Amino acid sequence: MIRIEHISKRFKKLQALNNISARFDRGQVISLIGPNSSGKTTLIKSILGMIKPNSGKIFVEEQLIDGDPSYRRDIGYMPQIGRYPDNMKIGQLFKMLQHIRNMDESKLDKSLIHQFGLEKIFEKPMRTLSGGTRQKVSAAIAFLFNPSILILDEPTAGLDPLAAEILKEKILEEKKKNKLILITSHILSDLDDLTTHVMYMQEGKMQFFKDIETLQEETGELRLGKAIARIMKGEQFSNDWIGKMIQAKKNDKKPL
């Protein structure tokens, strides 16, 4: 669904992206992981057409991103920090977006609006919202138009535990619908039950892009956070240890 070919982006002295190539397909939930300033946000914004790479090409559904924004109708985007008109009320924001997209009401996905209880505060201006409530609005907007591609940038940041679980359950529902989901997060424990593939970036370079099973086999770790830590340390593991870990996963037991 998304094909990236040798894209690079430089901001003055900073090489934000360095010859990145990857292919993201339907049914994948890709965890885009890396330290701050690793290039994750620049990559996301390049896919969204918000940043133009210095070189390389990006295709969405085989459509080359080249100034035509129509491809973005198939993408739901949740930014890390949502910025909205201060004086606009929550209800007005949703009405405005529905009017712009002109989608049939029956095709809208309002499940998160209801689950987060946003309809009860539709009269609140955006400037009065807490960071967590603003995140709920951003999440509801990302899923509203039932897109085939979801790009979620630090989606659980600022959410209370209940809201975070609601959002994760929603992501799992969309995963079952064979959608492509791209997630960035520093809270790796949030990604354990969601991830099918991991893309690790550092200093603008893609260090690896692996399916989660391969990563677990190579590291002997079932948890994503521990697997990432071990592989980046370059630790080696015996085949016997890896076998025990994989068997423990199959038996749904913790290894001794």
C-alpha cells in the first residue's frame, strides 16, 4: 500500500532521512521505533506530503506522491500534538471536517466519539481542553472516515489508562479489517499486542525492518522493549535459549 524508494531529507546540517526504502502492506501493524531525532516524524510527514524529500519517491496505493493530495483521503492521521482553532467547539470541529469530506453519515466511524464520551462536551471550545482530551479528539478524527491506512504518532501519550485501552482495542479491531497501521511510540509495552512488524530508525537511517516473529527468534525475547534493547546491544543468544523462548510463547507460559 505504501512504497518508499530511497528517500532522503536534509534540514541544513541535519540529515533527517538517509536513503530510506521500505514497503508497507495491507494487514500490517508497523511499529516505527527509534530515539528522538531518529527521523520517525520526518518519515511520517513525508508520507503525508507535509514534507518534501530532497530525493527519492513515495507511492501510496501505487500513486506517486507528487503534489496531488487526493491520496490522503485514504489515510487517517493522529498527530502527536493536535493543533486546532482555539475558539472552535468540539462539535463544530467534527461538523466542519464532515462537511469538507462530504462523506455519507452512515459510512462514518463515530465509535471513539461515543466511547470517549466526546458528544457530552461538544460545546467546549478547543482552547479549554486538557492534553488528554485533545488526544481523544485527535484519535476520533483519525478513525472517523474509516480510512484504509492509519498513521498514529504517539497515540497513547497523555491518555488516561482507560482511554489508552479503548484506543488499543480500536486499533486491534482495525487490524482485523486488514488495514495498514503505522504507529510510533516510546511506550513499547503499548505495542506488544498490536505489532506485526518493527522498523527501527536511528540518526535518519533504517537500522532494520523485521516481522515480530523474526525479532523474537533472533533475540529470545517476547516483549518488544526487551527485544529492541537486546538487538541494539548486539547480544548473541544460543539456539537452545531461543528455542525455549519460542516454545514458551506457543505454550502461553513464561520461560524459566
